[in-house]
Amino acid sequence: MEKLIYTKIQEYDSNLKDFEISYSNHPLILDDLITLYKGRNKLAKDESIKKITLQILNDLLLIKKKSIEFIKFVTVKKDEARRLFFFNEDYSEIFSDFTFPKEDSESNWS
């Protein structure tokens, strides 16, 4: 499974090299995630957290428009930078990704 995930991420972003992944291999119910991120966004007091949760929520809503019911998350770490990938259930497709903000994180992805 790990090899498939690495391959898909490399196909998605060929500039991404020498990274570590973390995944649970457990499908997540998209409707539950949407509800969770709506709540997180509503409760967030810090504007940067609101921005992050809103960006993730918008990605999840776009995935929902494709009639997807379940997704899987894969977290990629490279140095101190983190990126979240939204996969379908069998890891054959990446729907989108989200880069967590961090100073100078752009230089870590290539």
C-alpha cells in the first residue's frame, strides 16, 4: 500500500522528493468530515485557524460534489513542512491536497 501511495503522490507532484508519509488506511465518511470542519471553523477564534479550516472544508465540499462518500487522508512530511492529501478509498486517485502554512515551507517541497 505504501508504494502505491508514494507513486500516486509522485505522479501528482513530480517535484516532491524525499518525503515521509503517514496514513491510517481507514476510510473516513465525507459527510462527517464536512460537519466536523464546519464546526471547527465556527469555533476557531484565531483567524489563521479559520482560514485553514475553511480551505479544508472547501476542498471537502468540492469532493462531495463528485458524489464521493468516503475518503482517506495521507499526511506528507518533508523536513518541517506538512501537506495533507485527500485520496479515494483505494488510493488510486488524489482529489486534492492542502499545504499547512509554515514559514519558508515553499522551499521544502522541491
